[in-house]
Amino acid sequence: MTSENPVRVGDVAPDFTLQDQTGQAVRLKDLLGKKTVVLYFYPKDDTPGCTIEARAFRDSYAEFTTAGAEVVGVSADTVASHRRFAQHHDLPFLLLSDRQGVVRKLYGVQQTLGILPGRVTYVIDTSGVVRHIYSSQLRVIRHSRESLDVVQALGAAGAPTTPAAPA
């Protein structure tokens, strides 16, 4: 999948491996099967909108885990930047470093205004199928709210209770 052919609801989420804020390699496939994954792409650590978005996911993290989901943030920032960002804001979830933008391109995450890295959230069920996509550069808190609603609708097993609506 490329930016010309982005990931859509109903697609199998492309697998990837990136380093988290501790330098450990994290593979999407290893998270799936156990939990629903909320994969959110954001522009940059410690910028106003991204900080608000990360805090919104942090503040709802217990609800996500209770519903059987794991939250994973992805940006082009370094492992060290992610470590500082996670520590400074007490973020309990994984932040993955996509320095070359390979995973962003794999998912077809578009730039906003042609210059800002896009802000897109994917809810991926335990079988690896994308069940929901939310894209908005400006409505940063809505990423966590919409994702949590979808995760709760999927149930702890990560299987849809009703067909997912197109994003």
C-alpha cells in the first residue's frame, strides 16, 4: 500500500517493525491476536496539538486496556525524543520511531497542506483487520474519543459486534 493506495476500512493492516521509546523493536503482528491496536500517526513530539492528543490517549488509557486494546503512537521523531516526550507527559503506551516515514507511507498517511505530517488513527482488530480510520489534523482530542468508542463496540475479543462503518 502506498499514499496512492492508502489503507482502508476492511483491509488487513500492513505489518511493520519499529523501535519504541526504549529502543526495543516492536512488531505490529506481535501485538495483534492478543489485543485490538489503536495505531495513531501524529506529526511531532512536544508540539501543542500532538501533546493534547497524546494526553487524551493517556487520560483514556485505562479504558482502552479494559476494553482489550493497546494504544501505539507513531511519528518521525527519534527514540530519544519519544523517551523524553513519554516521560514528560507520563505516557503509558508505546511511541514508535518512523524516522524515514516508511510506515507512514505504507499506510498512505497523507501530509496536510502538503507540508505537515498527517494525523490519522487506525483501529485494528485482533485479526489484523482495520475497523475504523479517523483523520483530522485539528480535532486532536476526537482521535482518542472515536477510537475508544470503536474499541468498546468491538468488545474485549477485538471482534466486531456490528459491521464497521466506513470512515
